[in-house]
Amino acid sequence: MPLPREANELLLLHNPRCSKSRATLALLEESGVDFTVRRYLEEPLDAGELRELQSRLGKPLAEWVRSGEAAYAEAGLGPDAGDDALVAAVAREPVLMERPILVSATKARVGRPPEAVLELLPPRG
């Protein structure tokens, strides 16, 4: 399932074992907006998608990588890790990606707190 390309598309990068991800999913369901779910641990993002996601988030990769995960240290990553190393590590170990993330055709938001994704929803009314 590719990242959204159309203005009305929304994609939730979701980990059902994560409480924030479940809360964000519930918030989106309650909003009544149409969206698709991609379980990124089962369907990881490739390097190109990760770079596109970085662009849509407008944040350096280091800000949405889970540095506390064992896989981070196992990959030999540290505070000075560059984007290429981080992209390769997250593509290989998707558990390193922060979650949840709601993605639109042009922007993305990390759902921490879950309400942060609401700015991507179309206006009601």
C-alpha cells in the first residue's frame, strides 16, 4: 500500500500493539473521515517511502526514530547517525519508526499525542 498521492487520501501507519496507535485509530474512526491502515511492521516502508515521509513530516529522521529500541543500538546507530544510516536501519527494522503516523498527499503528523493528527483532517461542515 503506497503513500497517499491524492488530496483526499489518508494513510495511518499503525502498530496495533501500541496504545498511542490504537488511540489514534479510534480518534480517526470517531471522526468519520475515510482513511486506510497500513501495519508498517508487516508491510515496512522502503527507503524511498521513508525519504518521502521525512519530507512530508518536515522533520529530520532522527526526530522520529525510536532511539530507545534495542534495534537502534544493534544497528550501530547513535546521536550522530546520518540520514542514510537511519533510512537503511528503519527500512531493515521498521520497529525503529515512531508511531503512529498519519500521512496525507502532502503532509504527515506523528500521533503523539493522538490529537496531533487532527490537523490533517479535512474541515468539517
